[in-house]
Amino acid sequence: MNNLWTWALARLQEPSTWRGLIGIASACGVVIQPQFAAAILAAGIGLAGFINVITKDPKNVGAIAEAAVQDVVIPAVEAVNTPVSNAVTH
């Protein structure tokens, strides 16, 4: 049981945990009170942004980002001809 508490307390010290909890709470609030969806989402996004502002980035953020995209392969995409008659005009 001590290992679980140690793990949970360690996670609560990470900004990403708080952003995730805010996201979950915002989503639940939208489901429970759909008439307040815009206000709930705005508050959640604002709170997550505030956490981003007051917390420090890891010192090795460049290395983390580089490692995250190191093996990403972006497939080639072919252009598709769309007739001008299907275009929306205003």
C-alpha cells in the first residue's frame, strides 16, 4: 500500500497529471451539465494554461521532443483532383 501512495504522490507533483485531471474533470462536467459546456471547457482550458505558465519545463525538453519524433514516419499523400464545380463559392 505504501508503494501506491508513493507512486500517487509522485504523480501529483507532475504538471501533466494536473492537466490530465483537469481534462477529465472538464469532460465529466460537460456530460453532467451540458448547458454549461462552454463555461466548463473554458475554465478547464484556462486552468490547464495557468498550470503551464507557473510550472517549469524539464531541462531536457529538446531531447524529449527529439526522441518522441525520432521514429515517426509520415506517409506520402497523393493530390486528389476536385472539380471546380464542387467548390463552395461565396
